Amino acid sequence: MLLWLVFLPVIGGFIGWLCQVFLQRIVVSTDVQLRWQRLPIMVAFTTILITLILAIILWANAINVEPDSSWSKEVNYDWIPLLGIHFHLLLDGLSLVVITSTLFIVLLVIIYSSKENLNNLGLFYLCVLFMTSAIMMLFVITDLFLMFFFWEAVAIPIYFLISLWGRRDLNSQRFNGANKFLIYTQISSLLMLISIVSLALINWNLTGQWTFDYQILTKTPISSNTEFLLMLGFLAAFLIRIPLVPFHNWFIEAHIESSTSGSMMISGLLLNTATFGLLRFVIPLFPNASLAIMPVISILAMFTVFYAALLAFNQTDIKKLIAYIHIALMGFVTTIIYSGSVIAFQGVVIQMIAINLAIVGMFMISGLLAECYLTRNINQFIGLKEQVRYLSSFTLFFMLAVLGIPGTANFVGNYMMLLGSYTSYSYYTILLVIGLLLLSISLIIRMQPIFYGVVDKVDVTKHFLSKKDILLLSSVLIILIFIGLYPKIVLDISYSTVNQTQQYITAERVGE
């Protein structure tokens, strides 16, 4: 079932793309082509729905296990025995949580994209589903060589989603966001590849065993200086994709140029791979170096929180505003990751779901606002309650959810992260609270005016949310409230994994 879970999306993507190619080449009648042009979206929707059902079935099996015990599904095949490369997949509680949230967001993207005027639908949904499979592989792979392979594979569909279905920069006639993302990714990934190969070589020299399995490499005895240098290669890749300042520029431009569905994919899926990588690979492989660099990363991440919150004050483009809010929240999560507390780690897991869902909801709202007002300029969004029924209520909810209002998953995540980090991380925690307050003020100041104001034109055209839009926004709202009121379902299933991660840091602190 694990193999079906990770490969079914890309199989469905190729089927949908081949169906479109077949119809274009075989069917001559234009009427028939128009009638079947939505076949790729039907294939994509069915594929993700079936995959999500598989994940829910696995979830049902996992919740029956005691929280303290370890639940996992494993697949291990020799791929290139000469180089010690194994196709080794390990699905544990943490992986299952992020995979389920990923599939749910992809389902939202597919439904929302059906209302966008996109060309070449077969190729578009192939990119979406290919990216989905590649990201899910990152969540379950244990072989570092294959992890690098799929880390690079994720960049391919993102580039095409921005460049083929994005908005071209009218001044330069180039896709700066797509190009910058590719350049940043390639340079940082090269550094990570050097670290991966070096770690495998060191292990081979010490043990005579050539392998890329990170579970084995975590036991490799290496000097402190070497460990620190190897860790920097991984951090270069992960921090750029989080993204922290000053590596955030690609993220802003990518959102400006992307369609709404493209922004949902970038914010809802891509950034989770980096935070997951810190928990899964960086801390277990380099616990001593992680403790050593903790002050530097914390200062950089906190600077990101304050910097993004301050820049959010001056934004008039709603997509840029949401992007800066997301950057600030990811800086907050990154700081907490290095606190080394189980409670904080579990809060991070909750926030990995909550932030992405809330930001995806905000991007859906930005797309709906742009449809109604024919602009992304926040200053033009006046009299929202009179203009669009129900949209003002959804906008207010997702604003408050992003800020962590009680009753939502964001509140639970924020509370657990701050509570878990305060005991050993008190000064940083106080500064983070101040940063969150500044972020809240900036978002409220920028978004509050859209609810008020008088519409000048008497004969202004009123807009109505479709049933599809209400269903999409309501589904995200329900999930955020459900996790906020009953977080136990997520905390129990991920406890054993985050506890194991925390033990790496604890062992190093005790050793010191």
C-alpha cells in the first residue's frame, strides 16, 4: 500500500496527460475535444481522492497503536547495490501527518484550478501530480541519495507551474521568480550533494560499508568540525526553501508571477519539505553541530520574523502581503525547531499543517478578491461585505487563524511551541512573542480597511461566491477548527517520531 500511496499521483498525472494528447491527435471534431477537454482534471481529482482515502486507511491503522509505541510501514529494495543505494521507504506517524495534509491541499488545488482559465490542462495536472508524488517521497525516503534525487525533482514542476501558467513580468518579459527559484535551488542543492557524498565516504572509510541510509549514517562517528561543515551543506538547501531572509526574494517573486493555484502549491506543499528536512535529517545526522549553530539560526530566524512583519506594513499587493506573512511564520517555526523540546516539536508538527492550510485559504481568498475587484491592490478592496456575500466572514476567519486565535489549530501549535521552548529558550521565546504581536498588527492594519468603506458607484455589480468556493473555504475552516479542538489525533500519531528526534539533542546535551 505504501508504494501505491507515493506513486499513484504521478501515474494518474501521466494518464491524464496522455488522454489529452490522444484527444488532440486522434479526435478531429472540435466539439468532441471541447466536450472531453476536462478529462485531465477528472483523472487528477479521482487519483488524489483515491490516494487520500489510502492515507486515511493508514491513519486509521496508526491511531490504534499506543502513542508511546512506534508505528511504521516499510519498503526496502536494492536499487544500485554497487553504490549501496536502496529504495528504502519508511512511513511513520510524522510522515503520515504531513502526507495527509499534502494530499488534502492538492485536492483543494485541483478543485480551485477548475475555475481558472488554464491552457494545456493535461500538462498542468501532470506537473501538479508529479510534484505531489515527489514531495511524498521526500517524506518517506531514508536513502540520502534518493532524497537528493527527489529534492531536485520537486523543483522541475514548480518551475513550469510558474513559467507556463504564471503572469509574465511585463517590463522584462522574463519569469524572474521561476529563474531565481531554479538558481537558488541548484546552487544550494549542489552543496547538499557534496555533504551527502562526503558523509557516505567518511562512513565507508570508518566502517567499510558503503551506504546512503540516514539511519545508519546517524551512527557514524565524525569529528565536530567535520560534522559542522557537513551540516552547512544541508542547511543551505533547507533554509533557502523555508525561506529565511536574505534568501526569500525568490519566494516573493514566485508568488507574484504564479496563478492562485500555483501559489497554493508553493505555500501549501513546498515549504513543508524544508521544515520536515530539519526534523528528519539535519538534527538526527548532526545533533552536536545543530546545538552549536542554534544561536545563529535562531537569530537569523527571528530577524526573518521581524523583517517580514515590518515589510508587510507597506504591501499593497495582497499576494505579496500573504507571502511576507508566511515568511514570518516560517521564521517563527524554524526558531522553535532548535529549542529541543518534545512539546515544542509537537507544536511544530501542528503548525506545519495549520500554517499551510491557513495560508492556502488566504491565497484562495486573494484569488476571489482579484476576481471580484479585477485587481490585487488592497487599497481597492472596499466595502467587501456589500460587494461579496460571505467572503468577508471567510476573510476574517482566515486572518484570525493565521494569527492563532483560540479554537483553531494555529492557536494549539503556537501555544505548544512557545510553552515547550520557554523552559530552555526563554529570552528567544519572549522575542518571538513580540515578533508575533508585530506580525498581527501589520496584518490587521493592512486587511482591516477592506471590510469598511463606501462604494462610490450606486450601480456597482454585486458578486456571489459559488457553491464550489464556499465548499473549498468551508472545508479548510472545518479542518482548522477540528484540529484546534481535538489536536490529540495529530499529537498521538506523531509523538514517537518527534520524541526520537528530541533524544538526539538530549543525548548531545548530556554528553556535554
